[in-house]
Amino acid sequence: MSVDVALLEGIPAFHGTNPTTRAAVARLAERVEAKAGSVLFHEGDPATEVYFLLSGRISLGMRVAQRELLVLTLHAGEMTGWSGLLPHGRVATARVLDDAALLRFDGQALLDACEADHELGYRVMRHLFGDLARRLHDTRLQLMDVFGPARKA
Amino acid sequence: MIRAFERARLPELYAALSAACDRVIGPTARDGAIVLAELASLDELPVGLRDQQAPGRYRLGEAKRAEGEPPPVFGYVNGPRSAKEWLFPSQEKLYTAERRPDGRIGFSAVPTHAPSTALLGVRACDVASVRKQDRILLEGQHADARYAARRERALLVAVSCLEPGELCFCASTGSGPKPGEGADLVLSELGERFLIEARTPEGEAVLSRLTTREASEEETAELERGLALAEASMGRSIDIAGLPEKLYARLDHPRWAEVAERCLSCGNCTSVCPTCFCTDVVDESDLDATTSARTREWLSCFSADHGKVHGFDPRPHTLDRYRQWLTHKLGGWVAQFGETGCTGCGRCIAWCPVGIDITEEVKAIVAEPAPASRHAPLPMQVAPPPVAQPALEQLLPREARVVEVVRETDDVVTLVVDDPEGAGIEPGQFQMLSLPGLGESAISCSGRAPGGELLHTVRGVGPTSRAIEALAAGASIGVRGPYGKRWPIELARGRVVTVVAGGLGIAPLRGAIRALMVPAAGVHELRLLLGARSPEDLPFAEEIEAWREHARVELTVDRAGPDWPHHVGVVTRLLPLITLPPEGLYLSCGPEVMMRFVANGLVAAGVPREHVYVSTERHMKCGAGLCGRCQHGPSIICRDGPVFSYDRVEALMAREGF
Ligand code: SF4
Ligand code: SF4
């Protein structure tokens, strides 16, 4: 494990942390590559890891009846698999759309680091809060179905 | 030069007017009010009568008169109806449409009833109101052909106001008490004598038939004194200086809610107002649906239908509607037509059943400094100058043939319409498509077929658009236009151009995208960010794939099956994928909420609002900027838009109730 600290530069979640903290975080991270068409994790899998996308694209899909429905595409800089920070399994399936490079963390290890260093914890959680709020907002817009047929006269 | 004649010679004036015109319309006393009606003789004038007015009150009584003075001929103030109804009738059949056995449609204009008309006894405020309507109906890019025919043959005989009514405030709106520009003749009643002044050659011709003498210096001085006294004695006023800005800076003033508590949304104020010009059209079919007729009617902005588009009413509450009426009359009007829309006639005060007084409301609203607002200030546009040679607009569709129907998605088709008359249409402009008996829809042109035919991409939502969507090749359709402003393609040269479209918003942009791709457009770099509900709802899918040769294309949908290789998520999520140069050009079209988030995202990234263009939509009923339905604050969308730079529309786009 451990990656070059420079890799953290592209991840907004770690912006604002001090060099020592960043070095500690870098020691927890692992750089992984995933080929287009592969699956990062499946809905329902136990969730132990979180990912930050360095490059490439990931799609998130959920099963509806017998079919998988794509609900979101993630791009470089974004996090995926945040269920790895929570005590439940994967809520969506993450498929690699274009060859991707990711930073992988053990969810518990990242949580422990945040617990031990509240400065880091605050930065990470604050970023995640912003990220999730944005996703919630976008989801609301998707739910509005603004492109659907207008209400009938 | 001012001439004079004795009261006993008044019949000469009537005779001269009757000789010059087919009919003489003048004041009469009917049903307890002063009503303008066709005069069979001067005996019908309301001699000695005066209408007493107060908020919510109108009563006909005797005119006061000084000792030894005869009862005044023009002693009244004004009745509920004005010159407007003779020049711009409350109801008028525009055309009939006939569906022939071979399926083709014939449209025939109903000839305009335009007898030459002398309007006698028009008050200064109503002379001003006629001119205000001229500005809208005659002097824009499109002139209403029917109004033009009647106006051309109208002779205005105005009367000076020497004793204003209780509700008058024309001095403060700049419309009286002395009749201004627009009158052909001006009469002033001084007891036993009348002074008369011809202001136009037509007025001169009438005057020359009368036995008059030169008015004495004493008489003209008496008139001047009387006018000055009248001006000074008006009990009401509106301070119109800077009023549009003041009102639009106070759209959240609590007074709007207070007046909305009292207002019944009855629309009386708009039906008596001599300047209100909004109209609706009603289509009626006969039983076997082979012929139908379209009638135009006055419509109040207090009605639920006024702004409704696709079943959505942008102004659902009385507050929204009262605020719309008042901010338009005294604010938006200035931006649209270069002057206030109020003449100070006081009618809306007298005829409001609950006595709401426009002068009081304005005072209350502008009394205090504008509160800080979380909304951007609304920029006022400068009214375009009068157009010297407006196109005469008949509002009459022409028949066009649908040569082909291309199914784009489940509920969207593209009609290929052979309409040589519309050949000049440019990307962003729209046409009115109609089916007899069903109605009309404003549809943006989505490009041109290789043969030059116009493409119209339509989603069936309401009864009209559903019927249009269901048309087959070979069918006939009614077409009017092109109308509206186009995308500013010429600004694209040398720039990075980003097009953001969502849903059917791609249709009005397709022509622009095609134009931006040709090398002659000189675009530095082109990017297309396109959103749809699902892959199946994306129109022009094949063409979009071909665009990848000339542009960076990013597609996103709200939901997709597992095989969708592009993006899923809202269109704004695509913005971080590209650079957003501030000096770039940005064009966006789609649902209003989408355009708002896109534009705000661009602004947040440092793009000036002036570099972002959006295409707005309101109730585009006539298309030509004549019916008042597409009001949007200071803009008339059919005339000033639908394409606007974002700085012009941001403030209202973010607001409810407009
Ligand atoms: S707003 Fe009222 S006072 Fe002004 S012109 Fe209309 S009816 Fe007359
Ligand atoms: S202001 Fe008066 S006249 Fe106008 S809609 Fe309201 S109640 Fe009716």
C-alpha cells in the first residue's frame, strides 16, 4: 500500500490538509486500475472499500425489477463506494465505462485516520457533505423529470 | 391657429364631421353612464350631465354651472368605455378556415369593418391612449392590419378638460388636461363659445367647412387659465419618473399581498382601461367540423388563461396578477414602448368593485426605499424606436403541405413542411402552426431539409400539438411567421462555442448547431452538451453521432439501461468536463429550470452573463408581439426574444409569479 502524495492533489476531499496529514493518507491509499467493462462492485456486496476516481468514468446502476437502471456517471475527482464508510453493503453496482485509475482506501482505515486526526476528519467529511448534497440536489432535478412531456393543457 | 364659434353653430360641426366620415361617434347618456355611441344627431349629446366618480363609484348627475352659463355640452368626465372599442373592438372575427373534401385547408380573412369614423368629444387622456395603442399596434415590427385600417380612417375631435373629474390624474402621466399629439381637432368649451384648433390636414379640412372667427386674445388666455387651473386642481397623481425601476425593485413589497387580499381578480380594471391591449383568440367549428372561425377578443391579465402555457400558469395567484398588471402598465410598458402605459383617466379606480386606487397603491409601494433583495436587479431595456415601415400583420395562416413526417421518439415527430414564404426563417425563430378548429402552437424551426423545406419538431402535449404530431405526409397545415429573434450565430466567429440543450431544447438549436459547424462560421472550437430523459427520448440521435466529427459531443440522460455508453445525470454535471472560457459563447435551450442551473453554473465559473444566451418561453399566442400574452417583465418574448442574453432574463427566471 501507499501512493505518491502527488496523486492526492487531484482529489478535492484532501484539499486543505497539511503535508504530514496528506503523507499519512497517502500511506493508506492504493492505486488501482480498472478496465472498461469491468465491475468495481455489485449492488448487495459487502462494502469495505471506498474509491476516488483519478481518471476514466464509472457508472452507477441499480436493479429495478429484472433490469439494471443506470442512475449516475462519475468523473475524475469524484468519490464512489461511500457505503464503504458506512455499516451496510453496496447500494449500487459500479461499472467501469472508460479505463479508469482509482485510489482505493479501506473504509475502516480511512475512518480510523479521521477519528485519530479530527482535522483530517473534518476536511474529508466536509467535502463528502458537499459532494453528497450536490448529488442529492441533482437527483432531485432528475426526479423532477424536467425533460418529460409537459403537463397537458 | 385657434378659431372660435358660437355654441349655436355646433350643428355645423356635426354636419362637417358627417360629411367627412361614414359615422360620427360621440358621448351619449345610456344606462346611467356616459357611453360613446354613433350619434344620429347632436341632440344625443349629454348636455348638462356630469359623471360623479369616486373609488368604486360612478353616478350620472347634473353638471354644476355658474350663474348665467348654459348647461355644458361636454361637462362629463369619461365613461367606462373609451375610444379604444371603436378602433380595437372587444371582439372581432379574424378568419374562417375550411377543410375541403380533398383534405386541403383554405383560410380566408374576414374583411375588416373599417368605416371612416369621427370620434367626437375624446378627452385628452383618451387621445393619449389612442397614441399608446398606436405605438403597440402600428409602430412595431408588425402592425395589426385591422387596427391600421380603422386608425387610418379615424378622425379624433378632442375636447380640452377644464374641469377634471375626481379621479383624474392625467397631468402627472403627461397626457392632459390639454389634448396632446394625435388629435385632429381640439375643441374647448367656454360657456357660450367654443374654441377650435386644427392640428392635422384632416382636421383643417373639417374646420374649413365651419363658420368661425379668429379667437380673441382674451379667449385664448381664458383657455390657458382654465387648463392651468385644471392641471392644478387634480387631486391625484402618480410620479412616473423612474417608476419602472422603483417598482421592479419592490417586487417583494408586502403591499402586493395586502392589495391582493382586496382584489377580486375580476378584471374590470383591465376592461375599462383604454390602453390595455391583450387579446385571446377563440376557435369555433361548425358541427361537421369542415369550417371553423377564429375570433379575437380582449383578454384580461387577471384571467387564468392569460399566461398559461402547456397547462402551466406562471401567475396563479391574485398577487401575481395584480403585480403583473401594475408593473406592466407603469413599468414594463416603458421598457417595451418607451412611455408609461397609463393615461391617468381614472377609469380603473371608478370601476373597481372594491375601489382599489392605482395611485394609492403606487404611492404605498414606492414610499420607502427598496428593501435589499436576494434577487438580481432587473435590467430595464430601452424600448426599440418606432418602426417606419412595419409589416402589416393579418394574423392569417397560409396553407402549407407536410411533405414528410419523421418519427424521432415515442411522442416527438419532425414535420417537413413545404412553406416557401417562410424560407427566410433563421435558427431560433419560430412559426405558428395551426389546425382549423383546434388551435395554434408556436413551434421553433428545427432546421431545413435538403430540399429547402422547413423542419418543425413537435411533441404532442396539448390538443393542438397532439393533432399536429398525428399528421401524416401529404396533410395540410396552417403556417404563420417566422417570428422572433434568432440565435446570435455571428458572434461565434473565432470563439469557443458551447451549446447546452436539454429535452426538446435541442430542436430550436439544431439549425444553429448546423450553422456553427460549417467552416465559414469560423468557430474556434465547438462543444455540445446534450441532455435527455432517457436514450429513447433523445431526438436526432443519428445526426448527433455525425456531429462528433466536428464537435465534442457529450450526451447525458436522467436514466438509462446498462448498455448506455454515455453519461447519466443532470446536464450541469457535464460542465466540469470542459473548460469554460469567459470569452466563449454559450447557447442554451431546454426547460427553464435547466437553463437557469446551466447559466448559473457558467456564471459561477466566471463566464459573463452577456456571453450566455437562452431561449425563453411564455404564452406565445399571436407570435407577432401584438397580443400581450408573452409579457415577461420588461420584455415581450415574441418581439424581443425568445433568444435573450442571460443578463436580460436572469432576474425574472429565478422568480415565481412572472
Ligand atoms: S391604468 Fe387606470 S388610470 Fe391608467 S389609463 Fe388605465 S384605466 Fe386609466
Ligand atoms: S383591481 Fe379591482 S377591478 Fe382590477 S381585478 Fe382587482 S378587484 Fe377587479
